Amino acid sequence: MYPVLRVLSPGIRRLLIASGIIYVGGAVGLETLSGIFFGTDLVYGTIAHGEEFLEMLGVVVFIEAMLRLLQIPKTETGRIVVADARLAPTVGAPPNDPQPPAGES
């Protein structure tokens, strides 16, 4: 998984890592708390809602990262080629206009 993250731009990489932390934190962390407070209606209900909220928020952040990834210009085969990180396009920047072949206007 690390080689995949290294190829991505820092903004997308941060979003993917944040989405995983939010999702797993909500799923594991609040699930543990809900097990401790099981039986107390108000506290358990609040923790259960918080757990579901964090899981959904993690998925939303993941989807945002994937949508930003779709905006990065790619080669004809769909691969992201970054020769130099300083030359990599920023997320959200409009892709370069393709130049017409020589002899065509």
C-alpha cells in the first residue's frame, strides 16, 4: 500500500490517511466505548450515533479524495506519471489544453 501512497500528491495522500483514521477510529474506538456503556440508554445512544457519524464522515472524506484524484491529468493509459514532484500539477488546477496535431487548426 505504501507505493500507492507515495505516487499520490500530498493533498490526496493526507485525505486518504485521514479518512482511514476517522473511519477506523469511529468503528473501533467508539464501538469499544459503546460496549462499556451498553445498557445506559442516553449515553449508549449518543456513542452509537457518534460511531455511525464518524464512519460516514470517513467514507465522505475518502470519496472526496477519490474525486480529487480523478481531476489529475493522466496519460492515455490512465497512469499518473510524475517525473519531478515540483512539476506535478496541483489538485484542482485545470488540465493543460491539448495541442492540435501539426498541420491542423
